[in-house]
Amino acid sequence: MANGSKVIKCSGYRWSGIDLREYKAADAPFKDVTRQTLLGEGEGAGEDGLPFVTRYFEVAPGGYTTLEQHQHPHTVIVVRGCGTAVLGENSYEIGALDCVYVAPDTIHQFKATGREPLGFICIVDRVRDRPTPITRPRG
């Protein structure tokens, strides 16, 4: 459409025309995570007015995202699989259609605990600070 509105088709938890990217740099502490940026970073793609970015992350069974914190909030909606969400000192079981709010400055991590990947939509501010990896002392 001339105004930038569009539909991005999904098949098998992959969106047509959207590159599958590494989650983070190889030296970051994570395991078996991929991402697709669905909306909000496509300059000139009719998305320039979006104040947020919509991404899809997929964590393979046994995988996990970086334990990190940052100043921006974000919303996570689980669309497949099951796992745990670490929020501060607490850990919560999560599954399909659960919604997670990560408040600013909250240490957080997502882990896939089932036999299928943990897939989730993550919505963040377009302009945001960079995450700080957290190292917890082994006890």
C-alpha cells in the first residue's frame, strides 16, 4: 500500500521477507537464540512513525537469553513453547500466550525448558539504552 500499511505473512514461526539474525554478538553469554525484527527498524519501509520495535525471539530447547538489565521497559508475549522468565530474584514458569512485563532496571532472562523452542514477541522502545550483562556469583 502507498501509505506503508502491510501484512507480513508467517509460516512455521518465521516471517516472510524478514531476515533471521543472531541474537547478539558471539561473545555475549547466551545459548541457541535467534531473532527477527518484524516492525520498527525498517527505515523507509513505512514504519518510521512507530515509536516501538516488534521482534520475535526463538530460544531452542535448553537455550537461554543473556541475563541482563537496562533502563527501558519491554513487553514479552509467549507464542510457542514453555520456559522460565527470570525477573529480579524470582523465576516464573511461562507458556503460550502468557504476557511478561519487564520493568526498567530489572535483571531478566528467558530460558526454554520444554521439548520445543520457546518463541516470544518482544516489544521495546525504538530509542532505548543498551543492555548491561549481569554476572551473578556462583553459590
